[in-house]
Amino acid sequence: MLDKATKIEKRLIEIRREIHAHPELGFQEYQTSQKVSDVLTSLGIEHQRGVAKTGIVATLGDGRGPTVALRADMDALPIQEANDVPYRSQTDGVMHACGHDAHTAMLLGAAMLLVQEAVHGTVRLLFQPSEEKRDEENKSGGRRMVEEGVLAGVEAVWGIHVASTEPTTSSAGKKVRIEE
């Protein structure tokens, strides 16, 4: 699996940087949702758009076993980006300062890997909108997703998250620190 993951590393970096350059606030993740949908479609993965307004739920597996979920958030924050990188935010006053761009790319990476496997059971991929913001009814994207039934039948959920203070391993096997 590590070999397969290494082969998609560059593509995931590209996806993450594209999402980073085009951040969207909670319940406004239209372009991000489109990107997620495009990747899932290219993989032949069935998915539903418009969940909890701008979220996506995808399903993998044979359905003959337990159902588990993997979750990533997609929204950005109302912060002006000061980083000087080629993929910096192109949206004034909005940036991915919390890692949600990486979370979304990582969950798409999981989809890319899992679609190649014979999954016994069901894996539900939850691309959650608006973790950071509440709507006019004071509900977050997570609350809306739960109310819309995305966890029905799910036995366990794993959230995907990064921590910039923790080292990671590069595809070359060297310990590196992410300084972005």
C-alpha cells in the first residue's frame, strides 16, 4: 500500500495546492466540492453532492460487511494569507490556515488507494463542509451531515487531520518537517 501511495504523492500535492489556492469559507465550498466530485468521478466512485449544502459523500466496497467512514473537512478561514508561495490563496481575506486543504487531498488519496482494493464491507468517504462556521440555524456542516443521515449504519469513523509540528516521512523515506 505504501508503494501505491508513493505513486500518487505528486498528484495529491497538486490537488492540495489547487485547493489551497482557491479557498472557500464554510457552506461556500462550491469549487472545492466540484474538484472533489471531478476526482471521484474520474475514479469511478459513486458519490452524492449537496450533502449538508456543499458536502460530498462517496461510497466504496461490496456492502457485505461492516460500514466505516473516513472524514475530512473542506472549508477555509477568513484570514489573509501572508505566505509567499506559488500556490498561495488567490482569494483576498480567505486562506487554508487550518490544514483542511490537506485533509481533503488526503481523503481523495484514500479514495485513490481504496478504489484499487477489494473492499469487504463499506467505506463511506465524508467530505464535510463548514467545520469552522455555523449557518443561519447555528449548525455546522458536521451537524447538518449527521442530521441528513450520513452516519446511518456506520460502526466507526476516522477523521483525517494534520499537525504541522509533527514530522512526516517523504517519499524518499527521510524525516521532514512541513513548513508551509
